[in-house]
Amino acid sequence: MRTTLHLACLAGVSMLAMAAEPALAAEDAADNGLGTIVVTATKRAIALDQTPIAASAVSGKDLAAANAQSLSDYITRLPGVVFNDYQPGVSEVIIRGISATTYHEQGQTTVGYYLNEVPLVEPGFPIGIPDVDTFDLNRVEVLRGPQGTLFGSSTLGGLVNYVVNTADTSKIDAAASGLIGSTKNSHGEVNYAAKAMVNVPLIADKLAVRLVALQRFDAGYLDNPGTGVRGSNDFRTRGLRGSIVLTPTSATKISYLSSWQDTYLEDQTYLDLDHPYTRNTARAEPQKTRFWMNSLRLDQDLGGAELTAIGSIVEKHNFTQFSYPYFYVTGVTTGSGAAYSAGNANANIKTAEVRLASKGDGPFRYLIGASYMAAKKFSYDQIFQNGAAAYINANPASFGGFSGSVLAPGDRIYGYASDTYNEDIGLFGEVSYAIRPSIEITFGGRYFWNKYNATVTNQAGALGGYPGGYSPVDATGRVSNKEDGFTPKVTITARPTKDFLAYATYSEGYRVGGINPNAGLLPTIPVKYNSDRVKNYEAGVKFHAFDGKLYVEATVFNIDWKGIQARLFGPAPSYYSYVSNAGSANVVGGELAATWQIAKVASFSTSVTRQDARLTAFLPDTFAVGGGYASGSVLPGSSKWSVANNLKFDFEDVAFKPSFEVAHRYLSSAPVAFGNTATRGNFNIIDLRAGVTLMDKVRVLVFANNVFDKFGILNAPFTSQATPAGSIVRPRTVGLRLDWSL
């Protein structure tokens, strides 16, 4: 049997014995050659089909076979998952409908993001959500449902854990990948990718180094008559990775990993929905993101237990420019006189974790640990309008008698600087006991304590407090808060046979609170907001049938969400955004993932999600029609149905080992925002792939994505504009890919 997107086949291994395996270095736990994907996202190395949790894993081999380059190429094919694909480098994964927007969460993300178990996202508004390139990835693990016990905050809906390969001390290895392709409406520009890896043992079985370099270019397909550029949304990704692994003894492994990646988007990806493949802005809206992660990890076998210690530093940067179609001060909305924003942000995240996990296959197992995070973030956002200062000087009576140098220094009509520091400490653990050989109960919990301090400087200027007066001076304030709490988890697991597992789980998750930098500009904006929490009730089964030819996972869940950190907006023309704890919601649904080996050469996999996510209490919004959103309103972006199907033919016993694959995806419609009649979804996408192997070393793949060129709307938050705007599925893209490995 072959491993597919959702397959984690059982190979006659005792489930309790497998569950008792110690935590391994992240890249050590993958496909064991018997068709079983082993994952570490539960902080233990456990076969996916033997662990009582709703999870999916996509192996590096499957990512390459699917020509997956980034998150949008594979993440939405997993059950329970959608992708708010709006701005590359900051777009958010949503799991089980836990989201109050299809734009960006202004508070902490509802899904956690990790790279070899290192957190990548800081508390508060994320200045970047790294979309790690798939080259030389071992796998991507996705856990569904709140993971507050083992992982802490920012896991209300679940988490994504990228696992990259680190240095292999046992052999010399190398690989390379190249791609060339074309996207509809790219005006002759080609997509391309060039990637390479080399692994060299410096001391056999003791010390090795691994290096990866990559660059990818996705040609733009949107025309911007406002700037005169066709195919304006070109996107480039570059990356470097390096790792050093030392195994001084058979019981000790020390791993250093460094990963750097930057992106550059020449113009934003949202378009005028009334004019396909057109976006019309007076100025280009470029965006740059960058992250650099360095981590050091120790895996120590103590005989009866496994000790793991991880320390990391993550640095991130984001620059984004937006063009605004509002009159603001001068009344000019075209050309160089149009208003625009410039935002710069930097974050530094330091984390440490140490944990001890029991070994052996006895009835009693444990995992205990402690974690620490310190995150510093500085962001400075400004709005400029050329000629604003001169216009104010010429019309002082319209601006409270203030001069242009006071209300628009350097033509800056608004700005704020935010300097924040977050600290988080957690103590966590799980204890499992097999009360019978086939029944196990697990108790887990995390005590967390966090605090934040922030200094915010509002440079309101000519846009100060719209509507209302103007601010001739900077307003500076300091905000602080701290919280603590406990997130429990209880799971009962039944394994009546080696081919069947059933479980029931209660778990919780939370997000930390934060500040509103725009507080003070409007009296309705709160200075800060508190944490929100979810409670999850879940039951599932996993089983194999027909001599292992069929594998099925099915899950039902019910999630209560309290104190929602809702992102709201003030009135025109400023549209100040802020977060308020308001309302509550319930999400109830079911997930199905199945793989069927139809014949030796044919396999079929499917994932189906059905969910209903709605407010259960009125969500106040001062500036909304009716003063808020009624109980029963659907959560933004929460489609009732999402379906993904794959039919693949592999002829491995035939010359050149040809393969052919048809991939289908369906997403039903969903509102894009509270109180907004616009929807996204309601589309079917078909992809085709065919490949052959040359000289046993080179895999040649031809592909056609979005074969029927469906205009699938992914996001449409800007329907208040004269021309509604949003983002779409990438138009039809065809190409050729080559993969070589030593």
C-alpha cells in the first residue's frame, strides 16, 4: 500500500507499544517503510492511526507528488481546514471554523504554527505567518481541535507543525528540484523554482551538516490600470536552511537548525470582483516579509525516560504599503496625490521548553514539561497624503486653526507606534493508564501565566478621531495586563483490536489578550482586550478493513467559544480597527478521511467536512447596522461543506513508472464577515498531474492546476468600497517539474 494524504496504515504493530515510544527528534519520525506515518506533534513519536487525536500528516514524498509549493497547495485538502488566502506571508489557516474574520485576526492567531516544534507566531497581531517552502520537508502535521494542554496559547482550532529534515549522520545525500510553468493572464511571464539540498557526514555516524537553498517565482495575473502594470502581483520566495547534528553517543542527539525565508509581493492579490483579473489602485501595494529561526535541541535517552530540551530565537519583519481610495484631507484620490499607508513591524520571539517522557510499553505512561516565551514586537504604521500639509495651511479654518506642520508633518496625516513585550510561562503534563489491555484513560493539563506591557504612541494628526476634532500633539499611553489559568484535557481510548481505535476527548484552548493601538481615537475602542477560550467535546474512530486496503478516520465535535476576540472597524473614512471581547459561538460538525487501495495500481482518497458555526449570543458592534450581530449569525468563512478527492494510478512495475492523478476540491459558500452579504466559496477545482521516472533518479511531472479555470472567490472583505474587492483561486496554471535525488 502507498502512503497518501490521509493514510497512516497499520502494519501489525501493537498499539499500546507504539503509543509508548519516546519522543524523537522531529525529523526522525516519519514513514517507517511499512506505510505508517509516525508523527511527533503530540510531543511523542506515535503512529498517526494509533493516537487518539484528530490529525493529518502530509509526507514530503506526497508534497512533491502533488507539486505542492506552499500552504495553499495542500492545506485545504485536509479535513476540517480552510485557508484565508489573502496576503502571502500573513494568510491564516482556519481549523474547525474558529475564526471571526476572513481577513487577518488582529489578536493572536486561532491556529498555532510551529517549525520542528518551535513556535513561529507571537502574541497579538501577527506581523508574519511563515509559509514554509515544501522543499526538503519531512512532513507537515495538522492537529485539529484545541491543543492548549501541550502547546499553550494560539491553538483554539488546532495547529500546524512543519517538520524539515535535519542533517543525517549516516550517509551523503543530495537533491534538487526545478519547475517552469505558466499562469493564465500572466502576459508571458513564467513561474519558476530552483531548489537544492546537500547532506554531508563530517564524522561518520557522529557529526553531519545539511544545507538547503531555494528560490521560487510566481508570475502575477492581475492587471492594475491605476499603476499601468500588467500582471502586477508577482511574488518571489527565497530561503536558506542549515542544520548540524551531533550524536556523541547512541543515547544523545544534539541538533542545531537555522531557517531563513523572505518573500516579496510586488502588488497585493485582491482584485475588483466586478472586473475579473483587474485591481485598480492609484499606487502599487508591495509587501515584504522575512523570518529567521535558530534553534538548538537535545534528545537524551535516560533509559526509562526520554529528555527533550529545545531553545529557539525567531526574528520576523514585515513591510506593507496600501493605497487608499478615500478623500481624507486634500480630496485627491488618484495619482501621486492619493493617500497611502506604510507599515513596518519587527518581532523577536525567544522560547524554551524542557520535557520528560516515559518509555516502555507498560500500562502507565507520563509526560511532564515546562515552557517559556518572551516576545518583543515593534510596529509603526503611518498614513500619508501628498500635499496634505499645504492644503491645511491654505484652509486653516477647516482644521481647527492648526497648521499643516502640526497636523500633517511631512504629509503624514495619521500614525501610531506600538512597542509590546509578552511573557508566557507554562507547566504541562499528561498521565495515561491502561485500566484494561484495550482501554486507556489519559488526564492532562497546563497551568499558564502570561503578562504583557505595551507603550502606544498615537500620532492622530489630521485624521484624529474621525469624526471629531484633531490632535495637535502625540498621545502616549502605557498598557499592561496579566492572566493565569488552567487548561485541562481528558481522553478515553478503546482499542478492541489491532485494526480499530475509538476515543472520546474533552479539551480546552485559549488565546492571550492584548492592546488596541487605536484606543483613544474613538471613545468606543477599549484600551485592551482579554483572552478568549474554547471548550471542545470530541469523539472519533480510526480503523482498517479489507486486509488493510481501506483506512477510515471519522470524528464528530462540538466546540463552545466564549469571549470572542472580535475584530471590528470604526466608521468611514478612517475605518480604525480594534478588538473587543464580545459574544459567544458554537461549532458542531463532523470530519471524514478515508483511503481505499482499489487495486495494486489505483488508490482513492477523500476528506469530507460538514460543520455549522454560529454565534450563540449577540455580538455588539457600535458602528454596525442594528448595533451588532444577532445570535445565529454564521461565523465568517465557515463553509458548511468542504470536500477533497484524489484518484491516483501508479504503475511502478512498468518502465518509467508512470503515474496519473486527478485531484478535486469543493468549498461551499460562506459569509466573508459579520453583517456582510458577500460570500466566498461555492466552487469546484480540478487539478491534473502525470509523471514518469527517468534513470531511477529523476522524476518528471507535468501538471495543470485549476484545469477549468474556475473563478473561485477565497476572500472578499472590502465590499464597502465602490468596487467590491477580494482574492481568488489562482487561475489555470500549467507546468513541468523535475525532481532529482542522489
